[in-house]
Amino acid sequence: MASESSSAASLLSVIRLLRPQHWIKNLLLLAPLLLAHELSDTSRLGPTLLAILSFSLIASLVYVINDLLDVEADRLHPTKRHRPLAAGDLSIATGCVAIALLAAGGITAALFVSTSLLALIAVYLAATTVYSCWLKQVVIADVLMLAGFYTLRLIAGGVAADVEVSEWLLAFSMFLFTSLAFSKRHAELSRLANESSSGDETVAARRGYRVSDIGSVEVMGPVAGYMSVLVFALYINRDGREEFYTYTWPLWIIALLLLYWISRLWLLARRGKLPEDPVIFAVTDPVSLLVALLVGAMAVVAAAPWAAG
């Protein structure tokens, strides 16, 4: 009975190590297919789902690498100290085995799609490794890299589905995800400010930010978010929009919803009520889910073929 309990605890620790709750971020790979109005095309959907699997396995690999590199810093963190490697629930050797298995699975899934996707997986893995080993400690560059990782998912989704990813989508996503990355750093600095008694020069562990930087982050983050809405507004007025949309007025409602959501996100951040992972917050927060539902409804109305004429 004790051995079964121990096995169950070990399995739970492995699941926590892989952080499958973060795989939801890889649904971004569906965006190019959805925006091209080709989601019902099974010949495109199948490879996209395989690409999502590949990115999920590689993302877990990156998390394990991060945990191995940050194990000492995580032991000083109020919540990260409970991670399996930092808490000693799993050994360093287990983490290394997990890396090998995840790499094999991710590469295999990518190969079933195309060599182009495998190349993007290699770029993602190389970039995240550089980020983990160095750039996460470089202010501003770390935020731009985080935003780049999300944008790379969109490119990979386009490659997997064999659909074009527009420059509009890439520009919009880069600004939006830069804002989200800044909100992540803001949440970390807010926590550090509440915990620290050594003043504004306190530096976050394995980060280049100081508590005194929080005011600058509060400016740059919302500005990046509002820039994404500006890009969306320019997209609404571009030539050729009639190819995908019957009406543009629902798109303007989407722009207003985005303004509301970004403003609320940063208001919560300023109040210290935003967790350190804004993407997970977005998919669990009822208000954010309602906004997403309304955005989806407006997109359907804008593209509704029955509205023509």
C-alpha cells in the first residue's frame, strides 16, 4: 500500500514538473488556421494538432531545463520552492531523463508534420535555451524574447496548416504579448516589493530588474498593449478586408473589448492582484473568458456570410 502511495506521489510530481496546464498556450497555433477561415479543413487541422503536441512536449522540456537551472533560486521563492526539483520530490537525474524523453517525443511529432516545423522547433528550443541561460537576466530583452516565443507559435501554426500568417497578425501579437510579458515582470516585482525590507535597489533573483523599476514597467506594459489595439484598428481599415469580413462594425467592438481587457489587466497589476502568469490568469479569469466569448461572437458576426447584401 505504501509503495502504491509512493508511486502515485511520484507520478503527481512528474506531472507537476511538466506543467501541462501551460500547454493551453500552444492553442495559439490554431490562430492562423482560424483567421484564414479554414478550421474545418481536416487536411490542415490534423498537422496543426500534431504541431500543438510537438510544441507542448518541447515547452515542457524547456520548463524542466529552467527548473534545473533555477533550482537554487526557486528554493528561495515563496511558491516556486514547491516545484518538484526545488522541493526534492524528484531528483536531478529524473529531470535529465525527462528532458531526453520530451525531446524525442517533440521532435518525432514535428517530423510527422514537416521539416519546416522541425526547424521552427529547433529555433524555439535554441532561443529558449539562450533565454534561460542568459537573456532572462537582461532587462527589456527578456520581455521581448517572451513575446517572441508566443509570436513564433503563430508562425509555426501557419507552417503546420500551410496558410499564410499575415504581417498584421504578427505585429498585433508582438505588441500584445510584450504587454503580457511586462505584466509578468510587474507581478514579480510587486511581490518582491511586498517581501523586501531592503529598499528600492532590491534585485529579483536571476532577473535584471530592481523594485525601483516597477514604475517604468507600469508605463511600458500598457503602452505596448494599446499599440496592439492600434495595429488592429489599422488592420480594420486596410484594403482587402472584404475578403474575410462582411461588416467592419463588429471589429470595432472587438477593438473596444481589447482596450477594456488590457486596461483592466494593468489596473489589476497595479493593485497587486495579478498572478505571475498572465496567460494562465486570462484563461481562468471569468471576466477575461467573457471578453473572449464576446470577441469570438463579434468575429463570427463580422464574417457571417448570411449578412452579405
